[in-house]
Amino acid sequence: MSNDHGNTLGPVKIGILGLGTVGGGTVNVLQRNADEIARRAGRRIDIGIACARDLTRKRSCDTEGIQLVADPFVLVEDPQIQVVVELIGGESPAKDLVLKAIHHHKHVVTANKALIAVHGNEIFDAAQRHGVMVAFEAAVAGGISIIKAIREGLAGNRIESLAGIINGTGNYILTRMRDQGSAFGQALAEAQSLGYAEEDPTFDVEGIDAAHKLTILAAIAYGIPLQFDKVYTEGISAITVEDIKHAQELGYAVKHLGIAKRSDTGIELRVHPTLIPQRQIIASVDGVMNAVLVNGDAVGPTLHYGAGAGADPTASSIVADIVDVVRALTTDPTNRVPHLAFQADAISNIPVVQPDEFETAYFLSMEAIDRPGVLADVTRIFGQLQISIEAILQKEPINEETANVIILTQRTQEKYMNEAVTKLQQLEAILGPVKRIRVEHLNHLAT
Ligand code: NDP
Ligand code: HSE
């Protein structure tokens, strides 16, 4: 294959760290589509070395002709390797491996959102100093090219808000609970067996994985540093089949969303279960599928949809990054697309909004003693705090004395809702904790 000057470009040798779900998928896609990929990249891409802990384990891919090593540092230090593809996951040893690769002037492609969200500022700084690329499309929303879309496709816009289903495991679990009435644990086990879940699945169900991804999306959308520790994070482990049913009766779907939004005081960064109207397209994004709704001031709302996890969809993003890196190998390092979309010296310090200042509507569910006057006491609390009620449902009795009461409120600041919940829980007729799930109509996110 020749370049523009008629020179023949030899193959690029890459090294793949990790041969699990994503590593195996990446080898398969690179081998299956080798000719098409070479025609796009301008030269062939050869997997020189791959690394896994257990070299005796049967793999989902064909490793014939690939040198296999168990020590990942051997791979990152090998002079024949130009691009290191990090698919081990976690912060350690991934951080040391990526920094070592950068110090050896190798480009890096990674699917590791934990690594980028927590250590990305340091990694990109090192990459900038060494003139190498660190590509991370697969770190957010698996097979959807959302990083490229925001960083390049929407570069002319001021991004107002984004909201996404950005964890495939969580969405799979919520879908199974809704459609099959599956128990939470059973649905999680299925997601694990399909290769969707993180090594520690609490990252998926407690919202940490989505918070990693939201950190990355917010950085490239607003030109702010990666600030994982400032994301308000709530998972789906407390959501029940009944919550999902009650939400449906009110015309809503329960989805786990990552939301980044400009407000008067800064940028809201939050990850939590959310009721969204069933008429919104994103409400019908089910199973392992992800979707990210991005509102730009010029383009308006755009919706980006695709598989959020799994071997081949994630490999699709990784291979696209490898092709991008290979195409840019000979370009001037100072003229490449900036890692975080904005030039490194133009990162802004817009504050991240405190949770007390978030403004959303709420779905509340509580067990109440079934006797006259209880609902009046409940509504009085909302009235005192200027919170408007949109709907109240008294559900089927839980037993002879108590019933489940569901309340849908209009938008209010989180600090007022905190006060309302405290007061509700102090009522003698309200038994146990009041459950709350935030409600977003999504059209508000653009304002
Ligand atoms: P797996 O657990 O399936 O694979 C991890 C691989 O890394 C295994 O081959 C393992 O070896 C190897 N490995 C782990 N530790 C070491 C070590 N210290 N030295 C050498 N090799 C090591 O993970 P996934 O493929 O699911 O995930 C990989 C990355 O991709 C993670 O960052 C994840 O967050 C991300 N990701 C995953 C997606 C998915 O759908 N699974 C989607 C998008 C991103 P061995 O096989 O011998 O144990
Ligand atoms: N565990 C992650 C998920 C993998 O389920 O979304 C994709 O990032």
C-alpha cells in the first residue's frame, strides 16, 4: 500500500494488553476485517504481541502467530510495538502500563473509563509532553462513537446539556426487571455471563461506571478538567419491580441516566435512576443498548444510539481508534485533535454545582397508615416548602393497616426535597424510609 508520495508504508505493529471479552473481540475484528481496515488506515495493522495473565486459558479469538506474554511490561517496553492497546481494566497496573508506554513514545488506545476518569489529566499531560496520542472512544458507551461526535462533529456548538444511558449492564438489568419481572441478582448474573459487567459489578449497579463515563463526557463537552470526585452518584440497586410498575402507570420509564447540564451557578454532574416520559425516544432504549442525548446551541438535540457493551461493539470503537492513530502517526503532534476536545491551555474552571442546588421533579414512594387525615398531613409538608404536587396515587393496601402512597412532584431544588423527606419520615403515619427517584422530562435539560 502506498501513501500520497508513492512510498510504501509497512505494517504497524500493535500490542494488545488483555485478551478477555474486549481484547478477544478486538483481535477478532482486526483479523476478520483486516483488508478493509488496511484500506482505511493506509497500511496493515499487525498484532505483534498480546498479553493475558493465564496463557493456558482457551481464548475467544485465534492467537496463532501472535506472541503471547504474561508480563504486560514486556509488551509496553518492546521496541517493535508502536501502539499499545490497553484492555486490562482498572487503575492498577493499567496506569503504570499506560504511562510507561507513553514514556517509550508509544501511542495508546484504551477502553478503560476508570483509568481515564481518575488519572486522565495526568495521562494526557504526559502524552502531550511526549507527542503521542491516547485514544479512548470505547471508554464511553461501548460501540457508539460519542467521543468523536462531541469532540469533532459538534465542535461548533456550545453544549448546553447531555443525558445518557451509559451503562449497558444497568440498562440490561432494568429492562429484565420490567419485562420479565426478574430479580435484580438474576438479571445481574445474566449481564455478567454476557460479558457486559465490570470485574467488580458494584461499579455497574452503584453508578460508579456511569460516573466515570459522565466525567469523560463532561470534560469534552465543556472543556473542564476530569473531575470524577465531583460527580453525584447513585446506582440502581434500590430500584424494585414495583417502582418500575408504578412509574409505568404514571407514563414514565425508569432509566439510569448520566446528566451534565449548565445551570446559572456552574455545571451539574449527576448519575442516578431517573423517571423519563415514555414518549421520549430514549425511554425505549432497552437491554444493553446505550443512548446519549446531546443538546448543542446550534444543532439542537442529537441522539446517539448503539450497543453500550459487549465484545464486538466495543471492539468496533477500539479498532476505529487504532485506525485514527495509525492515520495520524506521521502528523505534527501539535496539530492533532486535542485529547479532551479543547486545547490543553484552554481548559476552564467553571464550578461543579453542589447537589443541594440540583433542580428536578420527584417520584416518591412511601408506606403510610391507611386512615383519614394522613394524606392531608403529607400534602401540608409539600405546601409549606412550596413544592407543587403533580399526582398522588394510593396503591393497593400492603396489609390491613397500611398502603403504598406514590407522589409525583413538580420541579424543586434538592435542598427543599431533602427537607420534605425528613419531615415526611418524622410523621407517625409514615412507616420506614421515603424512597425518591428524580424525574426528568429531558426537554428541560436544554434550558
Ligand atoms: P476481562 O476481565 O474480560 O479481560 C481482562 C483481560 O486482562 C484478561 O484477559 C486478563 O487476563 C487480563 N489481565 C488482567 N490483569 C492483568 C495483568 N495484571 N497482567 C496481564 N493481563 C491481565 O475485561 P473486559 O474485556 O470486559 O474489559 C476490559 C476493559 O474494557 C475494561 O477497562 C472495561 O471497563 C472496558 N470495557 C469493557 C466493556 C465490556 O463490554 N466488557 C465495554 C467497554 C469497555 P486473563 O484472561 O488471563 O485473566
Ligand atoms: N460494564 C460496562 C457497561 C461496560 O455495562 O456499560 C461498557 O463500558
